[in-house]
Amino acid sequence: MASANNALRVFFILTVICAVCAGKRAGAKKGDAAAAPAPGGDAAPEGATKASGADGNFDISKLGATGDGKTDSTKAVQDAWTSACGATGSATVLIPKGEYLVGPLNFTGPCKGSITVQLDGTLLGSNDLAKYTASWIEVCHVENFVITGAGTLDGQGTGVYTKSKTECKAMPNTLVLFHVTNATVSGIRLLNSKFFHINIDTSKDITVKDVSITAPADVENTDGVHVGGSSKVSITNTSIGTGDDCVSIGPGSSGVTVSGIVCGPGQGISVGCLGRYKDEKDVTDVTVRDCVLKRTTNGVRIKSYEDAESVLTASHLTFENIKMEEVANPIIIDQFYCPEKVCPGKRNNSSIVSVKDVTFRNITGTSSTPEAVSLLCSATQPCSGVSLIDVNVEYAGKNNKTMAVCNNAKGTSKGSLEALACLV
């Protein structure tokens, strides 16, 4: 009997020891996973595993975000990104319906896998300008990135637009893609950015599609999409109405396609400004097609500073199948751009920015200014290889006639209104 009891005690003790060991092993594995550092060296935030299902979703509402539009949810969104970036395989940062107030967000890689930000709710940009050192949402050094959904990025710029005119502090862009490869921005709405709405900088293989961008017509520097130093960029099927360029394509850009854009209000679709800073790179292989511009202050435009700081070339630029609806200055090449009104180059009619091989094809509609075509090129650096093909834009007003001004522009005209065939 005693032997039997001793045997039972031994069995019981062994059972307990095995259970404790098994529990420690399980706890160690769970702890290791939760504490695994993200590629940037940051540890996964506490509670991230609770926010993540087996499918790799990181829901900001389960990480402490409150969708009341008042509570600061910056940490929850940042934690969701850190966890998703450190996850193996594809991961999703989920922003559910609701309004989430957030300050600057730093979505930095490299990440272990592809990441999708599913934007179903609204992110509200904080108007506490002291929080910003750069932009609002910065996606940096990331490959295979998507932001999509029916939600909104609301910069809440209407609350600070007066400050941007009276203070020297630079305002933050809403969404910046910096050193990003293979990214898509689709379906979302961007509203009232404090500065540019989307800024694509030093990136490649970028698509912006089916997006809506809106800001007041009287606020400058609220460009819809700006591209600089980037290649293989596509901006399609997007509605843009702001106080500045709907799309602007800056130095160092190549392989850019802009199509299916409805632009207005705003300052049109521009290549430039070019030559503002030293060491700028050429712009080449840009196509703008199948767009409608409505009552914008400019149409399709190439602009370079007359006192440019860089020697560069803008070439192989095509603007085709564009409809103008009461647009001021529908077609412009301006090598004497001078918004600050203090440009020494103006004194000697010089330019060090070269513009060549530019085609304007099938540009139709109406102009709100008599000058439907303005090709203002430098005597020392004339525009060359310019084609006006089937350009038929007529002045919509009365008591004047449609006209063109071509200075130092060389090329050919074909099938265009006689009044617009001013090339030599």
C-alpha cells in the first residue's frame, strides 16, 4: 500500500513538473514573438499580438486608437505600423471607420514584407504645428507599399492657412513617399493639406489612381500630386481641385504618365518649376493625356526660372487629348517664371534651362484669356522641336479674338487654328 502511495506521489510530481516546463516553453515562444524587433530596431509594441489576427492585420482600434476625432491616436497608428513592418510576409494596418486625430507619422522601413494600409476611416492631421519637423505622413525606404480604401486623409489645413502666410515655418505635406519602390495609392480622399497633398520624392514604380484631392481654390502651395526625382510614375483617373498645380512634375523626373485627370480649380498641370536650386537633374519622357481642365488659371505648362541656378534640360514632353473649359492660358512654355518678382536674369533675356521636343496634340475647348498659346522662350536658349498639332482652343469672351504669342520658339504647326500657328 505504501509503495502504491509512493508511486502515486512520484507520478503526481512528475506530472506537475512537466506541466510547468511546457508552460514555460509556450510562454517563451509567445514572448519571443512579441518582443521581436522590427527591421528598424524597434521592438513590437505591447499588445500588438492582440491586434493581429492570423492573417497579419493590425487594427489601430485594438491598439488604443479612439475614433472620436478628439483623442490623440498617434501612438496607436505608429505602433500598428511598427508591428506590421516587423511581421513576416504581407501585413495590413487597418484604420477602421471613425475619425482619428494624429500628429506626425513615420512609416519607415525597410520592412520584412509588403504592407497595406487599409484606410476605411478618417485620419485628422493635428494643427499643433510645433509637433511637426517635416511632413505629416512620411513613408520612407519601403518596398511594396499600398494605401487604399474609401477613407480620408484630412490635413485640416483650413485651421492654419492664415498662419502659413504670416509665419516662416514650412507647412507639412500630407503624404510623402521618399525612397519608396513599387507603391500604390488608390481610392482614398485627401482633403485640405497644409502643403502638398501627395509628394513623390526619389521613388520609382509608383501608381496613384482613383483618388480625390480637394482644397480651397485661394490657397497656394496645396499641389495635388508633386513628383520630383522619381521614375516610372503613373497618376490616373483622379479628380483634383486645389489652390495650386493639380499635378506638378519637378526636376529629376522621368517616365511620368498623367492621364484621366479632372483638374479644377487650380493652376493646371505643370512641368516645373525648373532651375530653382543648384544641381537639379533633367526632366524627360513625360506624357499628359486624356485630361479635362475646368476654369483653371493655367492649362498645361512648362515653367523654368529665368535666373535659374541649374543647367538642365526638359525634353520629350507630350500633352495630348486635353479638353479646356474656360481655362486661362491653356498652353504655356514660360522660361521667365518669376513668382517672387526679383529675378536678375530678366535683364538680359537669358536662360540656362533648355526646353526641346515638346508636342501639344489635340488640345481643344475654350480659353478665358485671348492668348490661348504662349510660348515665351529665351533668345539665348530658344525652345526647339515644338509641335502644335490639332490645337483648336478658342477665346470664350467677347470683344477680342483668339491669339498666340511665340517668342524664340522653333517647330511646326499642323491642323491648328490659323491664329495659333505662330511657330517658326
